[in-house]
Amino acid sequence: MIRVISASFVKSSSSIDEAVAEGVLEVVFLGRSNVGKSSLINALTCKKQLAKSSSTPGKTQLINFFDIVYENDDKSRFLVRFVDLPGFGYAKVSKEQKRDWHKTLNDFIKNRVSVRVFVHLIDSRHMDLDIDIGVSEYLNLILRPDQKIINIYTKADKLTQKEKGSIFKKDKDAILVSVLNKKGIAEANQKIFDMLF
């Protein structure tokens, strides 16, 4: 089993030009607004205030970088960078702002060489939203041979066993997580690590 032994905020950037220099393997977290990205990053790293969540959907407009150190059973350590992208499906913002954000995200996702894993967060209670289907199709379209996608379904504590079963029928590799009761967090960390190394 692997564990996170340290996690620290590196910087925020509004464009790929301001981004942290490449060279460390990166895990990109993306999902629609209010899906629980910041909460999941905090749960994965066991640091409550590492990623700041906003109560206003669409308020987080920056790309945030965090350096994470994993340790495995033989005490080997691995530096990884988590990248928290702005949520999509923003609420009250202008068309011009949306266009700028989408261009920034598109540039980052397509041109960032260090990205090895995309973590697509989906609200487990609302699986078939057009916005998530669109993101899934987009990622599969631009995915390089050295990149992988992990689907993580958030807020799973609100599901019945039957509802959980129906998610696995649609997505056999689904990882169901609950930040509230910490279910699935260790599994998600292990999956991310295994995909990277």
C-alpha cells in the first residue's frame, strides 16, 4: 500500500505560460463545478486546507499546482504533481470569460507534456449529464498513448447499494469515493500511483 507523506501548494496560474515548469509527472483533476474536486484532493493528501474550495460555482478560475510525495512499503519515495483545474459548467460568468477559460484549459490539457493521468470527477448521483459525457469524449479524443483516464465518482455515501451496482454495470473500473466517511480514498490513491508508476 502506498501513502502520501507530504503535500504542499506550489502556485496558481491563469495560463499555461505562467504554469510551473514541467519535469514532474502530473495528475490533472477535472470535473464540473461543485463536484468536490478540492475536497477530494484534501482527502487524498490528508490535508484539510490544501486545496481551497469556493462556495460560489465558477469562482475558482486558476490552475492550481500541488507537490505530493508518495511512499510505498519499501520506503521508496515518489514526487508527483497534482493539478487542480477550474470546474466547468460555470454559473454566472460572461460568454467572454467562459471562452477565455475554455481556451486556457484546452491549451493546458493538450500541450502539457508532463500530464500522465486525468482524474475525471463525476457526481455519482448524476451520472449521465451531457457536460460529463462531453468531457469524457473530449479526453478520449486527445489522449496520448502515455496518458490514462481514471473516473472517480464522488459523494458515494449518498447512494444505495443498488445505485452503486448500476454505476459498476456502466463503468467496471469506477472508483466510488466519499470524502465524508473516507470510503474509496485509499483505493483512489493506489490507482493514481499505479497508473503513474
